[in-house]
Amino acid sequence: MPLHRMEEIRKYTNEEREKKLTELNTELMRVKAMVKAGGSIENPARIKEIRKGIARILTIKNEEKRKNIKGVENR
């Protein structure tokens, strides 16, 4: 899975973001389970990339939520 940039994630619809978040969480669980079982992964830095991708998606979701709340308060 390629690295996702903030600009790309902002262009996604909410459904696409939720789908990508689910995919990344699933992949992270799979990779962590593989490491815990004593296996080695071909790219150990992948765990960090996955975690950063999850954080980026959650950050954008939180920004939009705050923007919507602020918009409602200003009415």
C-alpha cells in the first residue's frame, strides 16, 4: 500500500476514509501478529508507515468535525 499524503486524504469522501482506516487497522493487526508470532516481516518500517497513515486519517476527521461544530456555533 502506498504512502498517503494529506492532500490526497482530504480529497477522499468520508466513506473512502472510513474504508481506508479499516484497511490500515486490519493490516496493522496482521503485521503485529506476524511479529508477535516470531515471524519476520520484509519491511519493518511498514508498521511506522501504517501508524502514520492511520494518524493522518484521524487528524483530518477531527479537523472536519471541529470545523462543523464551529460552523454550527456561529449560526
